Amino acid sequence: MSLIYQDPTMTHDRALRLLASGSDAETAAALISIGLNESDRIWAQNTCLKHLEAESELVVAAAVTALGHIARRHGEVDKESVIPALETVKTTFSALAGVVEDTLDDIHAFT
């Protein structure tokens, strides 16, 4: 198996287009870019929180990971809304428990 690096950087407008695409893969790519690049922390956090309620495990995993990136990059998240939402993900998608724990670790370490 070979790995292919994909640059997650995209403009805010492109991320919005991908979020509206209806494609799980494009939505996940947009969420990762938002976590890594978006300067508006509150918008980024709220966008990720919204996508934690998606039916797609891929999209939810990307939103969880992006929240960890936001915590690391900005040094803050709204813990009162983010932490309970992440705990809910663990019950909805038990396979994502490890990803959620990694994000919770980032939140505790960087905020």
C-alpha cells in the first residue's frame, strides 16, 4: 500500500462549497482544512459541532479531529459545548472512541 499526501489547505470559500457538496469525502476534507487553517475559531468550532451530528462516520471523525486542531491552534474551545458533544460521539460511534480521546487530550493540553 502506498500513501498519497494531500495538502489539506483550502480557502474558506472552497471549504464552504465542499461542505455543501453532499459528498462525505469532500465534507471531511473541508472539515480537516477548517481545523487546520480557519482563522475564525468560533465559526470553525460551530461548523465542526454541527457535523458531529452527521450520519457518516467519516464526516464525524473529521469533525472530531478538526476540533482537536482548533484547540491546538487557537488555544481555546467552548468546553461547555464541545466536551459533551464529543462524549455523545463516543456512544453514537463507538469505533471513534480513540479519536475522541485524542481530541479530548488536545483540548486538555492546549486550552
